[in-house]
Amino acid sequence: MTGAIETAVADLAAWLTGAAGDPVPVGPPRDDADGGLTVWPLELRPARQTRGSGAREPYRFVVRLLVCATGPAALPRLDRVLAAAAAAGEPEVVLAAGDPALWRAFGVPPRPALLVDVPAQIACPLPPAPPVLQPLRLRQLEMRTLDGRVVGPQQQPLAAMRVEVVGTPYATHTDSAGRFRLVGVPHDPDAPGRSVRVRLVGRGRTHTAELDPDDPDHVIVCAPPAD
């Protein structure tokens, strides 16, 4: 199985061979009588990760490779590579490969070279879905309407309070009398006694309450915000 780094190196070597007009082997800089171009991976660099709302996004990174010329005969090939990259706008070429420490590390004299950044990624497969062990069961949820009022500690109505059912998109606002109506709130017939949890937001207050779906008129008392 070919990995992301190996694929990035092989793809760049193939592109370099086409641009230079001669084979470009994968290997460190060398001194030999034939000369020519070589390409060698130097480092892995981080790339900006993205997030989606669907499948897991792949892990992205950049493979930085050194393309260097050995001998006078390699200079026209390096010229053609640089011209092809400039004309196409890719791959991304960095003219910053002249660090003497780099050549000392390879044990060769300095020479003309390019750094090329090749994007790579590793797919993040989704875990397999667990098997379905029970037969499919379809249930129809009842739709309820919740009516009520929101008041302060002295029973004064609180207008313009947002009333939302926690964990759902159902929400409304209280009117000038503090009244609200939530229409079409789903209710599980298999759990008739289950309360409906609502959150109230407004006037510097956040308050939660448990409502009995069978109560025809709820009264929710909101305490003033803490100092």
C-alpha cells in the first residue's frame, strides 16, 4: 500500500522528469560524473486543517522536497523545471535552498537547488456502522401545543423573553402580557409523563423549567439576575 508521503514524492519525480526532459531520480544530492537533477524529501510541514459537517475531513500536510542540480549539464534542466512551474503556477517553488548547513549535512559542495512544497493528505475513514440487532420500529410522535406565561417574582409579566425547547429548533417569544405558545412540539406517546424542558432567555436572565405537557396553562416564574 502506497502512503501519502511516498505518493507525493513519486508524483513530483514524475512531473520533474517531464519538465526537465530527462529522468529525475529520487535520492539525496550526490557528486558523480554524470550529474543531473535529483529530488529528495527534506521535511513535513503542517497545513491548515478544515472541518466539515459531514464525513471526517482528511488530515492535511505538506511534503517539502529538495530539487538540486549536479554539474553544468544539469543547469538547463533546472531552468526548464523552474520555467514550467512558473508558467503553470504549480507546484509551489521556494528559492531558499542555499543554506550552507544543508550542504554540509549532505556532505557535498553547495549547488543550485529549489525547494518544492507538495500538498498531501491522509484519509480518515469513518468507523463501520454497528450492525442492526433489532427489527426496525416506526413510531409516530404526538404533536403538542404548550401555552403559558412568564412572570417575575411579583407576578409582573415579562415580555420579549425567548422561550425555546431545549435540544430542538422550537422557540418563540412572549408577548406584552408575558404569554407564549409553542406549537407542534413532539411528544413521545410511550412516555406520557415525560416533562418538556424549556429555556428562557432575555432581560439579562437565563432560566430553565420542566413543563408538564398535559398542563393547559403553564406559569413560569423567572428570578431577577444575580448581582
